[in-house]
Amino acid sequence: LERDAMHRRTLALLVVVLAAAMDLTDGTVVNIVLPVIQRDLGAGDGTAAAIATAYTLALGSLLVTGGRLGDLLGHRRMLAAGTLGFVAASLLCALAPTAGWLVAGRALQGVASALLVPQTLAVIQHLYPADERGRALGVFAAVAGVATVSGPLLGALLTSADLFGWGWRAVFAVNVPVGALVLAGLCLLYTS
């Protein structure tokens, strides 16, 4: 029974770390590819600034609300809702026909992140006993740090690789399979 609980906690940690990494990488992924996006969509400097900041502004403005919704409606439910919303907004960004659509998609990513982010730590808090929580939070913090600083590098690599001819759009499209893994992990975790 204890071994099953340990496997369950490990899976939960992997799921929340992957969700957080997806979110935190997106906070900085646009920075390095912004000139390419600006040129491709014909965006002016003001619009480019909005593309870069809409995500962070929405996330920062709604983070406390997202945490409270997790308390009221359930952390797992809000983690799933935030992940689903983030994937949908990422797809909108990847398919954006205009700079305005991209700004809207980035803002929606921020809204979804405000639901997702607080739940990641809450799930760790609930699943890990106090004597094991420090190690789990250490893993979370290490991955979070790497994800945050690797955003620009990932953005440059994905844009340069021009996967499937998507160019800069791949920096958003990559969230679709990653988010699908998070959602699959949540289903596995909470239906078994």
C-alpha cells in the first residue's frame, strides 16, 4: 500500500512539474522570437510589446483568484481546467492570423496559467507528507528555474528548426502535446 502511494505521489509530481514547466517556459519563450513574429505579422512596436506582456499581465492579475478557485472548486479540477485552457490558448496563438489574435491568445494563456500555476504547488502540498514535501518542492523549484530561463533558448531552437514549416508558431504548438501529456497524467492519476 505504501509503495502504491509512493508511485502515485511520484506520478503526481511528474504531472505538476510538467504542467509548471510548460507554463513557465511560455513566460519567456516569445522574447527571443518577437522580431520574427513582428515581421511575419506586420506588428508595430506597440503591438509587439503587447504580445510580449499580455501573458504576464493576465497571469499576474489573476493568480490570487486562480488560487482561490482551486480552494473552492478543487485543485485537481482547476489544474485540469487551467491546462485545457492553456492548450486551447496555445493553439490559438499558433494559428493566429494577425497580431491582434496573437495578443488575445497570449492574454488567454495568462488567464489559463492563473488557474494552473497555484494548483501545482497545492497538489504537492496535499499529496506529500511533511517529511517528504521538501524533496518534492526542491525538484519542483529546480525544474521551474530551468524552465524559466530556457524559454528563450527553446523559442530560438523551435523557430530555427522550422518544424513542419511552422516557424515561430511552433513555440506555441509544442504546448499541445505537452498539455495532452499533463491531462493524460491527471486522468491516470485520478481515475486509478
